[in-house]
Amino acid sequence: MDDIFVGQLMSDDLFTATKDTLVEDAAETMLSNGISSLVVVDEDDHLEGILTTTDFVDIVARSKPKAETTVERYMTTDVRTAAVGDSIQDVADAMVEHGFHHMPVVDDEDDTVVGLISTTDLTAYISTVQTPSPA
């Protein structure tokens, strides 16, 4: 896995939100597109945070239904990122160490978000390169 890089596996079909997006709208975007995270960006596509389905457990527990609550209240702001040329092994190690499932990929030059790598992407890759052991 040392010769496989983030840019080869990441998804660049991004769904984003801004900090002032209502959580109901974020949830609708995630549900209608079958995705489990939204990358939160500013007007220049710089990373501000990430909102995942896991965050919605907290939202439901603390918020009244139909509360006009923005994404900023629940998004994670201390977000680890990857670069397109990062090793998949390094990214997988970081995901396991920190217990998260999504990592935004940012451009080295201007820090704009260019993709997202997830445990699903890593699992799909591993399933194509490793032959299962006979039971």
C-alpha cells in the first residue's frame, strides 16, 4: 500500500456545506445523495470543518425537531486532512489512531478542499488487491 496515494482513491465528487447551512438542509443533502459526510468550507473552498452522520446523534439528542440550527454548532473543526500525494498507509494509520472514517483532501498549494477519502474507499481498495484466505 506504500505505492498507492490518496489522489488515486479519494472521491472528488464533493458535497459541501457552509457554517451557516441549516442542519435540516445538511441532513437532506446527505440523505438524498446517500452520503455520510459533508465537508464544511468557506466561500473560497477552504476547509472549515466536517459534519458526519455520527454528528447527527448529538444533534438529535440536543436539538428540538425543526430547530433552526446551523452546521457550525455541530461540525468538527479540528479536522485532520490528507494531501493528494499522501500514502494510503499513512492515511489509514491516522484514521485508525484517531477513530474517524472521513478525511478531507486538500490542495498543497492553496489549502482548498479537492476531495474526501473514507474508510469505505480504503475498504474497496483492499478488497480488490487482497485475495481472501480460504476458510
